Amino acid sequence: MIQDDANDYIKGRGAQKNVKNRFFAESYEIADDFLNYCAAEGEDADPNRTQYLEVFPKTIVNKVESPDVGMAWSMNPYQGCEHGCIYCFARNSHEYWGYSAGLDFERKILVKKNAPQLLQEKLSGRNWKCQTIVMSGNTDCYQPAEKKFQVTRQCLEVFHKFRHPVAIITKNALISRDMDIVARLAADNLIGVNVSITSLSEKTRMLVEPRTATIKKRLDTVRMLSEAGIPVNVMIAPIIPGINSHEVLPLAKAAADAGAVSICHTIVRLNGQIAEIFTDWIHKAMPDRAEKVLNHIKSVHGGTLNDSRWGQRMKGEGEFADQIHAQMRLARRKYFEGRHFPPLNHNLYEQYRGGQYSLF
């Protein structure tokens, strides 16, 4: 538990500091100078406030080169994520924009307002071959920024217009706002939803994923989607040895009871800057078991906090990892027998395209 005297613990955030950007280290000296100037002038720079920064990418649909993530194409309406999940692999991508993978990732959210236009241009292209596009492969498309900017909703409208299949990954209940569009997509088997639920403990959730929807809201979301006939996969991901690894079976049962048709999992790996961010966080958030958890993580990755080997990096190895895999196999037999996540419809897009081209 968090120590009462840990006055430097930033409540409501995952990361507890900014780590140096490997590519733009000088940017932090400027930021520090600005904050020091504000302090000297008696002004409050409010460094813990979330900032929304509009960016203008030239493309929005990304080819996924990693062979072990289960998707071919992804798109991310936002970069950075206010959810603040301490383990998030996507933190490292914030460095390419000139920011830190630490607190900057949670407090500086890049908004791609032109994403719907870019998506329409992509789907209109003569060379595009229909494949399911995943929102989001990097950061959550239903993070808090979406309530304000509605970029994800606009993109779903584009998918529906083109009758193109889309999958969603989220740990937010905000998708319920868009059930009108989601239901229209589902009527033609054009959408599937992946809801991430990593714990049944609110105490754990608030520490590990501080600005996400509550567990109850996420389970309610699974139930709402399932009752509307929308296939839902629950992602018990990541499993963090010593934090939520004892919850595999209860989580699987809760997911099945809510109507999910499948479950999947990954084992945490602390790649890139995440190792430093996570290590700093756990010594502040869970000082009584910090070293035990870190040693457990190392035990499933050959003695290190990270493993970059394709096919192995998210599965782990060793006795602890084998126990987790065995629990998942048991959970599927016990709670998901006869259930499966259906393939999405790729035919309607080709029919739509054919109809459009026949006009010329």
C-alpha cells in the first residue's frame, strides 16, 4: 500500500516522474527552466494538468510489422494516454514526439482531429485491400480526451459509411455513448470489441490504472455490448506477477458471466523506458512488495525486466509463466466452452467499392 508519508507520490497518475527522452533530451532542460521560472515568480504552472495538443499527421492507418500482436493494421486518434497505466508499452512511442515516456505520456495528449478525413482517404484509395483495422493498437481511442473531441466517434461513422470492418481495444466505458453507431456496424458483423480488465480489485485498479473506468463499469460495458449482440473479447492483460496473477480464474469467470465470448492474456514486460518508470512507481506505490514483484517479473523473462523476442516477449517463460498459462487453459475450458469470437465481414466493403467505382 502507499505509505502515508510518501508526499512525493502524485495521486491520480501512474508514472511518478519524467524520464529522459532518448532522442530529445534537451527538451526537458527547457521545461524545467520554465517551471523554475514560474516558481520564482510565485506563479503556479500547474504541472499536473492534462494538456491537449493538436497535431496534423499525414497518415492515420498504420501497418503493424510485429508478427505476434494479432493485428495487421491499426489507427490511433490520440497519442499519449491519460489513463496512466503504469505498465503501458506505448509510453515509449511518446519519445518520438519529443516528450517523456513518463508523466508527459499521461499529461500531454496529442489529438489528431484530421483522423476521420485521413481514414476516408485511405478507404477510398484504389490500392486498399480490405483488412480489419484496429482502434487502438497503441493508445486507448476512448480515453478521456474522446469525450471532448469525439474523434473516435467520427472515425466509426467513416467505417460505417464504407461498410469496413473495425475492431476496438479499450478499458473505458465511454464506448456506451456510441452504441448507435456500434449497433449499426454490428448489424452487418463489421465490429468486434476488446475490453481490457486487469483486476477485480478497485484498490489495485486505482494504483495500476489510475484514470481508467472502474471495474464495475467495464464489466457493465461487456454486458451491454454482449446483450446487443456485439462480440466481446476480454483481455486479461497484462498479468503482472505478484500483483494480479492470482486473479486469472476469478477474472475469467466475471468476463464469462458478463457475456464475453473469449478471453486472452499477456504477461507484462517492461520494455524501453518502462522498466525505469515502473521500478520508480512500485517503490512508491507498493514499497512493501516492490522487490518481490520485480523479481517475479524477472523470473518470467530470463532474469531481466524486458524480453524483446518475437513470440516469447508477451508469453514469458519458466515455472511462474507456465502456471499462468495453465490457469488460462483451465479458465477457457471451465467458462468459455463452445464460445468463440467470430470473424468480421470483409465482403460489404468490396461491394461498396464496386458500386462506387461503377459510377465512373
